[in-house]
Amino acid sequence: MALSQSSALVIGTGGLGGPALLALAAGGVGRIVLVDDDVVDTSNLNRQPLFGEADLGERKAAAAAARLATLHPDARIEPVDERFVAGRADALVASVDVVVDGSDNFPTKFLASDVAVRTGRPLVHGGVLRTSVQILTVVPGQTGCLRCLFEAPPAPGTVISPAEAGIVGGVSGFAGALMGAEALRLLAGERGAYAGRLFAFETRTARGRIVPVRRRAGCPACGAAAAGAIPRPPDGAGAPGSPGGAGAVE
Ligand SMILES: [Zn+2]
């Protein structure tokens, strides 16, 4: 598929989504849908390359779209100023060729994985906590999904949140750029570098590893008896940029 004929959805426009969006736009992807319901805050500027001081207080979706349009005027950039929630998620994901999850909380990440599996769209999942990075590509029907790996999101309060842990700007930029490059590979018809392979990298020590993620027969999302078995969060649960999320991500 020519990249100009391809489409991508990016969930979140921040530390992960921002660099991924830059890669997709600069790479020539023809249609880019971005979802974010947050506003630009001073605390974002250390790691969110789509935004500058002039954007403070602006809606992230609109500001990100405006920035990307200057990079790639021919692209159709579609900002969606909403939370990525059950009910809306399936239609958004089904409308594109690949999904990049740059959200900052576990409920959204599991929703993205579930919807990708349901709609058959490949998903590039990524997360950052402090100085460590994780990336996994889910290819529905071929590789394991997020629930093959973790089954369910951690209970709120059991995992430190990015807001509590802090995120080093260059680290999320690194992860987001890798996620964007992975999405471009998938759109070009290549097998993803992280397809069924969880890449975990600690930037502080430069130690990395690959963990195989295979489909699990008992997976509630993509296992043998999964049809209709995915628990759906209530509308409103899990959104990019939502404060206090329990995710080890963004
Ligand atoms: Zn699964």
C-alpha cells in the first residue's frame, strides 16, 4: 500500500503520540486521525514535541493537527477532541489501517488492544515509566494481544502513575519515534519489528530485552472462546491525558 493511500489512528498527542505523529506525517501517511480530549499544560512541554508555549491552554487535538498540517500539507489530518472510549472506539479504529496507542493509562490501553483485536487492525502499543520503555505490536489473529500478556489492567492504585513517577522527555520521545517507525513499517506491508515481541528497554543502563508474546488459548480477548467475552469498560473510562490514571505509560 502506498503510504499516501494509507491511514493511521493515534491515541493521545503527548509524549508518545506526538513523536509518533511527527513520524507518520513526515513519512507521508495520507490520512491521520488523532484523538485527545486534553488541553496543553506547562507540565507537558518537557516531552510533547507538538506543543510550545504559544499553545498553552489550547485544545491538544486542534493544536496537534495545526502543527502536523504545517509539516505535511497534503495529509488529511482529522483531530478528534474526545476521549477514546468504548462505543466510539470501534468506529475510529475500523476507519484506519493501523493504530498507535500513545495513551497514558491502562484502561485506554486495554480498550485499544480489545478494539484492535475485534476490528482486525494492527496495534502498536507503547508505554514509558520513568526511564524505561515498552513497545509491543499486536497483529490480530497472528500475535498475542495485551490480554494474552497481562489479562487485565492493574487495579487502581497498585501501579505507580506517570504523574507520580515522572517521565524523562527524551525517553518518551525515543519510544514514540520507535512506535511511529513501526507503524510506517506495518503500513508499508512489512512485518512489524515488535509483532508478538515485547521490547523492554531501560535507557538508564542501556539494557534491553525481547519477550515473545504468543496468543493464549484462554485469552479473554483473542482466545478460542473470546467472541463477545471482552469486558467493556463503561463509557467515559480511560482517556488519553486523563489525570491520575494508573498506567505505567505515556
Ligand atoms: Zn489475547
